[in-house]
Amino acid sequence: MTASEISYENWVQYWKSLFSKRLQNKGFRWQSNHWDRRMRNEEQYEEKWMYVTNNPVRHALVDDHEKWPYRGELHPLYWTV
């Protein structure tokens, strides 16, 4: 079986299983579903990043996304052609 033959659903289930085993917290529960978005280029990534960045503003937690204390990215994504 190649990587392209593994469904996304199965990959997510596998990843959650590995994470749960490592976490070793019997009370931990995953959400039953997941939401995903396939981004094919830098423009799509930037659009989604701006959406996420503005979530605190949309939910009236701050009036400017720069004021949100939890903003930032853990790992930058670099696009190649």
C-alpha cells in the first residue's frame, strides 16, 4: 500500500491513536469529527491564515487582531513550486 492509497480519514485516525497512546491520559477524548482544508498554494494559505488571525475580532474578544495575546504561528509553512 502506498501513501496515496491511505484515506485521509484513516490517516487522521492513525495519528490520533499514536498521540493518545503517547499522552497516556485515560480521560482524554477526541472530537468525533475533524474539519480540514486542502491548501494548494501560498495564496490559499494566506487567505486561511488571515481568517484564523481575525477569529478573535469576529468573536468580539479584541478590536484588533494584533491585540490578541495568543496570536502567532508555531511553524512557518514554505511553498515550493
